[in-house]
Amino acid sequence: MANQATRSDFDQYMTPTYAPAPFIPVSGKGSVVMDQNGKDYIDFAGGIAVNVLGHAHPKLKRALTEQAEALWHTGNGYTNEPILKLARQLVESTFADKVFFCNSGAEANEAALKLARKYARDHFGEHKNQIVAFNNAFHGRTLFTVSAGGQPKYSQDFAPLPGGINHVEYNDLAAAKAVINNNTCAVIVEPIQGEGGVIPADTSFLQGLRKLCDEHGAALIYDEVQTGVGRTGELYAYMHYNVTPDILSTAKALGGGFPIGGILTTDKFAPSLAIGTHGTTYGGNPMAGAIGGAVLEEVNKPQFLQAVKDRHDQFIDRMTQINQKFDLFKTFRGVGLLIGCELNDAHKGQAKLISNIAAEHGLMMLIAGLDVVRFAPALNITAQEVDTGLDRLEAALGAYLSQGS
């Protein structure tokens, strides 16, 4: 095909922001993806924890096409039926009383942080503006959210950065207690650090943060962009821990591949997002609302969420067997279908190479830093697809070790 796009077109026409794979996916069904050459891949990446129902799910296709025949976009001067239904679904299924919709995880975290500062200013005064965040966190790429994320490699080239943000060690309650005070307006934390290595929070850590926020009148913000919408086997990860935030950010899986984000909050905090204080042109559009509603209808069922936990066990059992054969991994971490496989000291820094070799063997997967192979597949991935993908990973790991011998 003369006009077919090629990988070299990326280098010619796109900014060099990413380093995409040498192959180009063109179609998918469930957790199987095809590239331009007709090669198939098992998808353990899930669009970075986005494709919650896999590719081309019939219910999402139907929601998309039906809404496309009705109403696409109106702007925030009007509301619409699909987004109101989605807001009701979220409120009825979570701790929240109110929802604000946007388009991405970064926007959701930006809104969460702005709400926390605005609430503190409204109720306590300008002095209460400090934010406590955690090392190796990831909250997005806006200037505010990349500053809250505790990874200098993402923020150091964009100084001066927004101030008033203190970073301490994740899962270190004593360190958090040392910096949280009456000038703290918010503590923002991932229940499971995704980009930082798939590191679950200790329950006692989140319980302690909740107590400290209550003592000092600070908002507890959960960044559930990656852990939300069934990823952990609960609708949201706070349910797994039974420690409730004041504000929760959500995105990624909420649209099943269609861009949508939002924050969930309570009647205590919501009034501070008064008319004109914040906004977004595309946020809460009818298309996103229709698809998000279809996603929640499918995911928020006990049997669906139990299957996520079952697939987790399948992954861990098989990876344990593979590791007995190859002795590559130090530990397996995560909850539900957010799984991190940390390489042992002999193979530190090789996660990206292993991911590349896996792709050659027909497996798409992720990394979380230099030392962690990450799986975030569709939540409806079948047992057979998991087996096939791990067969391919086993072959890829054998090839990786052969290269070094």
C-alpha cells in the first residue's frame, strides 16, 4: 500500500518525545493485537492499564457508535445525559458525593491538587498551602503534577517548578509525620506506586496518613489513575485497603481506551470548586460519558472483579514456575492485574531489553523503571490468553539468557 504509514514516519513527522516499538499495531480483539505484517501479539500492556476490556469490546463499540449517531460535544455550558448517568454510577458505587470530569490522569490530579489548595484557602487561609507527596511517585506531566511526582528525571529540565511540595519516602509513616503539619493542605499518594515499580502501600501507612490528615485538616488524595476501575480486583484500590480518601483521581481504564478522567470527592470539599474556579472544554463530553458508563456496567460486578483476582493468582503461580527455571526475578509485587516482577541483582537494568525481546516473541508488556517488568493487561483477559502470553515470555527469557551466555 503506497500510502501506508511506516515506523520511519514517526521519526520524520513526530516530536522525539517517545521511543515506540519498531512494529505498528493496526487491529486487536480481546487481548490479541495484530501488527502491519499480520504478526499477532498477546497484550499484557493494556495500553498502560487503559484497555480494561481489551480491544474492540462489543459493548464499548455499541456505546461508541450509538452515541456517535446522537451527540458528540456541547462544551461545559450545557450538560448531557451520558455524563450525568456516569456521575450517578460513580457516586452510587463509591465514597463520593460529587464528580468532576476531565480528559486524562494528569488533568485529574491537577484538579485534585487545585481543589485541595482552594478548600484550604477557603476554610483556613493562604498559609495552608503545603502539599506532601512521595518519592518515586508519578502523578502526570503537567508542571504541577510532574512537580508532585517524586521523580526528578521527569521534572528537572522544567525549573523553576511550582513550590510548596515536600517529598518523603513512600511507606515511611514516620517521615510523613515529620512534615505534615497545620500548614499542610493535602497529602497525595498512590495506593500502589505504578511507574515507581509496582509497590503497594502498607495498610498501616495509609491508615496513618488518614489519621494525620484528619488531625491537621488536610485533604487525603488518592491517585487511582492506574489502580482504579477494577485493576486491583476492587472497583477502586481504597476498597482493598478500607481506607477512604477525601479526593480520588481516576482516568485510564474509566474509558476503556477512550480519553476520560475525573475526580471523586465529598460534599465537604466539592463546594470549593465553585463556578469559574476550574474547567475544561472537552471534559464530561457525551461520547466519553457513554463509553465510561458502559465500562462501569461491565466491570462493577462481583464475578468480574473476582475473575481479576483469579487471573492474578494464575500470573503469580506461573511466573514462580518460570523463575524456578531461569532465576531472573527477586520478587513479584502487586494486586489484581497490576503486577511487577523485579529483576534480581544479576539482571538489574535489563527490564527494557527483556521487554523488547518479548515483543519479538509476540508479547506486549511494560516496564516500571529499569529493574521491573510490569503487567497491566485487560481485566477480562482469558486464562488461555494468559497461558499463551506467559509461554511467549518464557521463550523470550530463554532467548535473553542465551544472548548473555
